[in-house]
Amino acid sequence: MQFDYHNPTQLVFGAGSLARLGELARRYGTRALLVTGGGSVKRSGTFERAFQGLVDAGLSVFECEGIEPNPRISSVRRGAAMAREHGCDLIVALGGGSVMDAAKAIAAAVPYDGDPWDMIVHGQPEPHVPTEALPLITVPTLAATGSEMNCAAVISNAETQEKSFVQAPCLYPRVALLDPELTLSVPRDQTAYGVCDLITHVTESYFNGIGDTPIQDRFAEGVILTAMEYGPKAIADGADLNARAQVQWAATLALNGWVNSGTGVRGYPVHMIEHTVSAYHDITHAAGLAVINPVWMRFAAQTNTAKFVQFAERIFGLQASGPYDMACALAGIDRFEAFLKSIGCPTRFSELGIDGSLIETYAKETLRIIHDDQGLLPGRPAMREADIVDILR
Ligand code: NZQ
Ligand code: ZN
């Protein structure tokens, strides 16, 4: 096991911490581009508080509103133009993963002369990896992606029907300001999707790693068990602040690099396949994950059986007859799929209005966007086009 861990983002966590936004922002800039989504932060009053906090701290604030779920490269271009026009020296993201991702891409697009789509990995031989970006503060209003404390952004291109990512150290936010009170207004379905997304982040590194990573396994299992305990509470009672806080902390930990450090994770195949399906159908990210992940698990369990047995035993308390007890591995996956259903996630594409007519296209597209030296989708096991087709079917 070998790894190098460095996450420079300051994490500020706790109910009421939005009140610290102005003080924290003042350290990094004087003219802030405040990036927001489709209006939820206006309806909840969060926008007013954030805006006022920044103004009271002496900052000039310019709003870039209307970032859509599955944020578009066109919004990134618009935001970068606004930031340049107003001479912004700081980006503040106030919203869900879509807002945070768009804000990251905007932060990197401002000092870049080319088109920001060059930065997004989409099958071109050498994507432009950004090396500089404006300082960014993330204030998540939805617990799901972990974008608040990582250096990745996922961006869609509606014209070309592509959805992919950029990842670069300069995209780490300076501060992630996590105030679980801001997530109290998240509706039930988005709360459930957030739980599914965060669990999937952890299962991807748990099952696609090198193995023999006992500490990371326990971290991952801790995140999953916490999400499975507090997620349903947050869904049942959206006003349960403690449940919201536990879910939010789990979501951040799930993808800030800590849980997967040293796992040698070979890829995020479920995510890569979902991104392609999302690019074609503009579905909610984790709704797609909920459909794909259990099916991928049944496929991967054929080669990585012992890890799936461990999952079944430690997450669901099942008893295996031995480390390669396939029936136990599959029973654990069934239980996991049942959990996703129980919180209201779809587990079939038909529930999302997607039929099977484009399955080959999704498989080809996924591999065109990302593949290893042998043309396979990275993961454990690496997948051929036919494997992806089988899973989707
Ligand atoms: O747009 P507004 O009006 O703000 O409404 C949003 C949106 O409709 C709403 N919402 C957010 N906070 C709310 C709220 N509604 C009520 N109260 C609040 N407090 O929720 C809806 C979904 O928001 P979105 O930001 O799209 O959701 P999420 O946080 O799940 O982000 C999904 C995006 O992140 C990408 C996904 O692919 C997708 O594009 N991902 C980013 C990752 C990363 N950067 O590391 C990793 C993930 O795996 C993921 O791929
Ligand atoms: Zn995800």
C-alpha cells in the first residue's frame, strides 16, 4: 500500500456556521461571484443570509444564478464571463453539487484563455488540466456529492450529449463551510438520492481497490452504516437536524479522498456509466447510480467474491459459510438493493422513463470517454463493451 494524501480544504462544520461566511471569505478576496442554482436558496432564505454576510464583511458581491442540475458547460462559460467582467477575485458556491461543480469550473476558466470544455475529460487525447483557479469557498445546501471538499467537477455538454469530469489540485476549495441547517429544506427524493450517491462513492473505492486495506475498509463501512442509519431518519423527518448533520458529514467524508486513500482504487465504473446515461437523459445522478450499482455489484462479485462477502457480513450481519460464499455475497447485494428501494430510489431504468434502445451507445460512449491502455473501462474487474451492455440490459 502506498499513497500520498493532501487535502488543503479547511472544513468548517456545524449548525449555524453560515454566519462565518463573511469572515472566511474576507481572507481570500474582495469581489465575490456568488454562484447559485435554480432558486432553492432564495426560497429558503439562505441566499439572503449569505449575500448579506459577504456584504457586511466588506465584499462586493455579484450573483451568477441559474446553474442547472447536471451543470452545463454553457453555464460555466457564462459564469466565467461574469467573473471577468466584474473583476471577481473569489468564487463562492451556494448550492448542491451542481452549483459547486460549476463554480469550480468557473474558478479555473477565469484565468484560462481557451474554452473551458477543453478541461473536461471527454475522449480527447490530452485534456487541458488546469493549474490555476480563483480561490473558491463551497457552501453546500445538499448532502450528496462530496464536491465541497474535493478537487473534481462534473460538467455536461448538452450540444454533444457528453458528461464528464475535470480533476486538478487547484480545484480544491479553500474552505468548505458545512452548515447542516441549510440542508433542512432538501426534499425527500433529493435526500434519498444524496444517501445513495454518498454510499456509492464509498462502494466504488471499497470494491475497485487493490484489497488488503483493512483501515480503509472500516472507514468505508462506517460511512455506509452511518448513512444507512441516519439517511432514513432524514428522509422520514426532514427537520431532524442531527440526522441531517450525520448524513452531511458522511457525504463529505465519502469523497474527500480520506476513505479511499491507499485503496489504489482502479476506477469508478458505476459513476462513469451513469454519467453517460445522464448525458443522454438528464436524469438525477444518484437515481442512475441506484439502478446501475447493484447490477454492477452482481457482476463484480463474480471476480471479487471475498470482498462482497465481507460487505454482506459487516453491513448486513449475514453469516457466510466461508470467504468465497457466493450465495452470501449475492444476498448482501440483494439487501443493499432493497435498502435503496426502501428509501425511494429507483432500481430499474424503466422507472426513469429510459428504455433499452440506446444501451450499446451508452457502452461505446462510456469507453470512448474513458478507457485504460487496453481499451477497457477501469475498475475491478476492468470492463469490456459487452460487459457494460450486459449490466445495462
Ligand atoms: O437548483 P436549485 O434550485 O438549488 O435546486 C436543487 C436541485 O433542483 C435542489 N436543492 C439543492 N439544495 C437544496 C435544494 N432544494 C431544496 N433545499 C435545498 N437546500 O436539489 C436539486 C439537485 O441539486 P444538485 O446540485 O443537482 O444535486 P447534487 O448535489 O446531487 O449534485 C449532482 C451533480 O454533482 C455531480 C453529479 O454528476 C451531478 O451533476 N457529481 C459531482 C461529484 C464531485 N464533484 O465530486 C461527484 C459525484 O459523484 C457526482 O458525479
Ligand atoms: Zn456520485
